Amino acid sequence: MSEATTSIVQFDNVGLRYGTDREVLSDISFTLYPGSFYFLTGASGAGKTSMLRLLYLAQRPSRGMIRMFGTDVITLPRKNLPAFRRRIGTVFQDFRLVPHLSAFDNVALPLRISGMSESEIRKPVSDMLEWVGLDHRSDARPATLSGGEQQRVAIARAVIARPEVLVADEPTGNVDPDMAVKLLRLFEALNRLGTTVVVATHDVHLLRKVPDSLIMRLDKGRLSDPTGALRYPPRREPART
Amino acid sequence: MSEPSFTPRRSTRLSGRSSRILPQARMSGPMPWVIAIMVALSVIAVAAGLALNNLAANAQAEIEGGATVQIVEAAPARRDRQAELAVSVLSNREDVEEVRRVPDDELADLLAPWLGADALGEDGIPTPALIDVRLRGAMTPERLEGLDRAVRASVPSARVDAQASWLAPVFEAIRSLQYLALGLVLLLALTSSAAVWLAARSALGANRDTIGVIHHLGGTDGQIAGIFQRSIGLDAFLGGLAGLLLGFTAIMLLGRQFAGLDSGLVAGGGLGLGDWIVLGCIPLLGVLLAVVTARITVMSALRRSL
Ligand SMILES: Nc1ncnc2c1ncn2[C@@H]1O[C@H](COP(=O)(O)OP(=O)(O)O)[C@@H](O)[C@H]1O
Ligand SMILES: [Mg+2]
């Protein structure tokens, strides 16, 4: 049980402002525990993307303290960031696929960055493309893919290296409801393997699809806590495999 | 449906097809040509410097320890007598290896182009007697003075000159030309670096988004710089090869023209095997320069991102 109570992410009084504008995030304090499934909800413009940017280390906060994997990431030297980022999988709201790489090469990118050999890469990438239903498009460039297909490539790329934390920003925004559920199943599968999942969505119907999920709600840059996600360590049901 | 297999994590540098991450980072376009021209010019400049070096070394060896005794005397009979005396004085000295009076007809041949064949001969303009002296070992001002004193004691009208001193201005000119060649090579290197710097900057700008993605996926600055280094290195290698070919062709053509001059001095200015090897290394140095410049440019630009 000690593992479950050791936090993997900890925000303490975090505030964020872009430039000299008002704060888009204020007094954000919460703790995420390993192996849990979190939804981050809130209206458009509430600050979900901004909070996820802090989580995947694309942005430093204006104030407050952030610890990840037990380390203060605010004072972390720049040269140590890549090692942390490799432990985090990210689905960007705007996908950010590399335009001149095929779907296969985009999904393979995290594995190549982590130094895996080409022979080790082929099968997992093919499997992953098959799972997201894109095995027939593995040679296609992002520009020739539909929005939903691009999103699935982006998700495949985020989960391929089996990150310790998966951060997904509106990952089902461009797919039909069936595919949305299927993608959530993929996140759940990863979650069952021990990955902590954080999914930002403004779609409240999605929340019901993952029964054990914990919900954080952002409202105008402030956090509320409908399921007690921020106060208690998660309850894991031991029967689930 | 079965779930996809999740593979374990690992961590090192970008491998394999990673060069395909940034095809646009190929700084192709003008880059290989710029490098080809720089390498060709460098090869020619270095070849000139090396040839001048050989020329100077050859001439040096030829005249080292050499001195010339001139006897300026209008009356041919007296002149010949004094010359014989000087030759005997010189021949008896320990430090002299070889003494040779330059025969009158040889002297006439040397002077004919300037004075005309008619002006010389028995009734023509009187010519001085010339005696070539070769010392054991190198010539020094002190030895020259000793020689001068000894000859003048018997033949007061004699003048002794070191051959090297005649050529001193030529050696100085050669030295200056060599500095010029070195300066040119340094300028070319500087210009090439600047060209690579500009190309790397613009490639960085064109690939900003992709670089951002690689950073977010945990790619290091070193991995990103490596992509650019490979690309510029390949360009520099191809350009360098073309430049080397161009430079060698130019040297061969120039060499053939100089060989046609049939001048003793220039004949000593050929290139040896070692020289050709030095020239062959220039493209490799070009590649090194380009790669190092690209790395420094990319690394310092990335340091400003998060
Ligand atoms: N790069 C930025 N510069 C300035 N303001 C920004 C930037 N990104 C987001 N914002 C502002 O921050 C607020 C929160 O945006 P965002 O985090 O994208 O919310 P959400 O993802 O919930 O829609 C918005 O008011 C938005 O205009
Ligand atoms: Mg958003």
C-alpha cells in the first residue's frame, strides 16, 4: 500500500500567467497517485491546456511548487528535463505530428529517441497502429490523414513507450463516439499496466465511461474536487486485472 | 480485440532512421556548392604555399654555402691574372669545398640577352671575372667577411658576395606570399563557418515546430544537434569532394604551365607526395569545421528554449 500513497505528481499553490496578463491558473494544489485515472474537466478557456502544459514540462509556473517523480521540477536544470519528459507521454490538443514523417515514423519517434533498435521498433509500432485502426495508413503523411486519424496517431505516439504518466489534452475531440470509447479502453489498458493517466476533456459524457476515474474540475483557473480526487489517495479495486 | 503490446523503456542517442526526423534540415540547396568553392580555393591557396615552400627550400639548398667573387678590371690580361691569383688563394683555404672560375663564354651567354651578343667579346664591353665558391657548411656573415679579407689581401679589386644575399629579397617575397596564402585560407575558413552558421540558423527556424516536438518527447539538445550535424556533414563531405577535384584540376593545369616555363627556380616548386596528402586532408578539415560550427550554432540556440 505504501506505493499507492507515494505521490507521482504534486502541485502546491501553483499559479500561472502568460506575460503580464491576469493569472490563468491560481492556487492550484493537488496530488496525483501512481496508477490512478484522472479526468480534468472544465469549460473551454478554463485553463485545462495550461495545466497540462505544466504537467508535461512545456511550461514553468509563475509561482508555487511542482514535484514529479519525487523531484522538484521547477528548479530542475534544463539538461535533466529530457529524462523526465521520457517518463511522460503527451497527447497534444493540436496533435503536433511531424509533417514529413509517415504515421509509422511518427509513432516510432519516442522509441527512436529512447535509443531502441529498428528491429525492436517494428512490431510494437505496427501493433499500436493496428490497435488504433490505422495499420492500413502506416505510410501516410499526417496531411493526408483526417483529423480523427491524426488524433489516433498522436495517441499511439504518446503511449507507445509506455510512459509512467500519460497526459492527454482533449484526446477524443475529433473522433466519433465509438472510437472515443475505444481510445479510452487503450488508456485504461495502459492504466492497468501502472501508468497514471490524466485526460483533459470538456465532454462530461466521457467521464462516465471510465468507472474508477477521479475527476478534477477547473473553473476560471481554479480547481474544484467533485470526487475527492484531490483529498484522498485513490481506492484501487484489487479484483481488477 | 487484443491489446497492443507495450514495450519497455530505454535511453540513449537517436539511432537508425533518426536522420529522417528532419529531412528539411538538409541544408542542401547552395550549401554543398559554397563548401565546394571554399575547399577548391583553399586547396589552391595551400598548394601555392607548399610549392613556394619547396621552391625556397630548393633554392636555399642550392645557394647555401655559396659565394661569388667578382673581379672588375678592364684590361683582360690583368683581369685573368688576378682571377688566377684569387682562385689559388681560395683553393688553399680549408673551409672552401669547391672553386670554379665561370668561363668567359658561359658569362657571355648569361649576359647576351641583356647586352646583345655583339657588345661582348674581345673588343666589346669589358666583363668582370666571376668565380663561384662553395664553402663547407652554411654561409654566415662572419665567414663571408673572412673570405672577403683573404681574397682582397691578394686582389684588392675583388668583391665577394654571398649568393644568398642576392636572393634575400626573393626569399622575403616568397615568405610574404606564404603569409598571404595562409591569410586567404583563414579567411576562407571564417567565411565557410559563417555560411554554415547562417544555414543552420535558417534550418533551425524552418524546423522550429518539429524541434519542439522532439524536445517534448524527451529528445536532448545533443540528439537534435546530431541530426543537423549529420545533414551538414554530408553536405560538406560531398561539397568538399567536388572542391578537391576542382582544386586538383586547377593545380594540374597551373603545374603544366609552369613546367612549360622551364625555369630553374620554378622547377623546384613542384609538390611532393606529402604535399598532396596535406591537400587531400583539406576537405576533411572542411567537414570538421562545418560539423563543429553546426553543433555550436544549434546547441547555443537550443539553450534558450525550455
Ligand atoms: N500562450 C498563451 N498566451 C496567452 N494566453 C494564453 C495562452 N494559452 C492560453 N492562454 C489563455 O489562458 C486561458 C486558458 O486557456 P487554456 O489553458 O487553453 O484553456 P482550456 O484548455 O481549458 O480551453 C485562456 O484565457 C487563454 O486565452
Ligand atoms: Mg485546451
